[in-house]
Amino acid sequence: MASLTYSSSPAQSNHSTELRIVLIGGRESNGGLKGKSSAGNFILGQNVFNTSRRTAQSEAKQQEVFSRRVTVVDTPGWWWVYPREDTPKLDQIEIQNSVHLCPPGPHVFLLVIPVSLHLPELVKASLKQHLELLNADVFSHTIVLFTAVAPCSDEEIEFRIRRNPVLQWILQQCGNRKHFLNISNREDRDQVKKLLEKIETLITNNGFRHCSVDRSQGETLRKEM
């Protein structure tokens, strides 16, 4: 398991001037516009991440968003139902490396889940194994980000959650923190503003701590290749 450390920043107001975000999650067999890269583009308001191909390397982009300097790191996805041992070592290294691309470390992890995606029981073990690349406590710094390319009411999202025990479990691990983005509606920037406010609330509740991973863990993975 990776060694994730937490560092406290000086006292800040509830309105942070800098937000560092790492996008994590599985991948869909048909790709599409509802994944991590599309979510990153939506948050930053520009097409800075390539959505036409699979993300093979972690990549950081930065933009000014609602008077905040926002850094978003996109990461390789894993197959939702496969164990970590089936994820290429290079992808695992890139996931670990993601936290080093937004120094001194991310404030929050956004676990991106398309609303339409059905999550079977196998997802629980896979998710836990892949997040161990970061730390067992990573859930306390995570918000579930539901994505779609069409309007979706709160009632519909809650209905899908009630019908899927795995989604319920994931949300429980993350303190029931969640947000929804209709990625197709680029003009509705209020969605992003509300997300940033939720991130700032999480940062405050976590004592303004950011996260960092011991680089030696990546070296261990490289030696296993």
C-alpha cells in the first residue's frame, strides 16, 4: 500500500484561492463523453484533455475558474470489475504519480462515475485495491462525481443509488459526498461553481490538509515490472 501523508496549510478562509483536484475512476468499454477527461474539461471550461483516446499518462492542467486557480489532474482509468493485478503496472505508476503533478499535493480526489453505469459487486474490491495505490484513508478526501450527457434530476440520481447497493457502499465510504455534472451543458457554469464550493467545504472539514504519496512506492512498482 502506498504511504499517503497529509500536510496542513496555514489557516485560510472558506473561499480558497487555489484548488488542486485529482480525477480518479474506472473506464468504460465504449469510451464516450462521460469520463474523467470530459469532466476535467468541463470543470476548467476548456478542452485541455484529449477525450478521443484512452488516458495513458497522468496529466495536469490549470485554469482560472471563478477567481480560483484550479489545477486538475487526469489519470488512467482501470476496468471497474477487474482486480488491480490486471491493471498494467505502468497505469498503476501513473495513478500514483498523479499526486506529484499538483504540488505540494491534491486537496481532493473526484471519483468519476457515469450516472448510467451499472456497478456490480466486483467493483467494491477493485476500487479498494486501486485506491490502495494512494492510501486507505483516501475516501475521506473523495467526492463522488456523477456525470451524464443529458439533464438528470436529483430524484433520478437518488433512485439509481437506491437501486444499486454498490453505489450506496461507495457513497458511505466517501461520507455521502456527491455532485452531478451534465457535461453536455457547457453554458451552465453554476454546476462547476457549486462543485468548487463543495470541495472547499471538504478542505475546511479536513483541516486544510493536502495529500502526497511517498515516491518510493512508485519505485517498488517499477521494480516489479
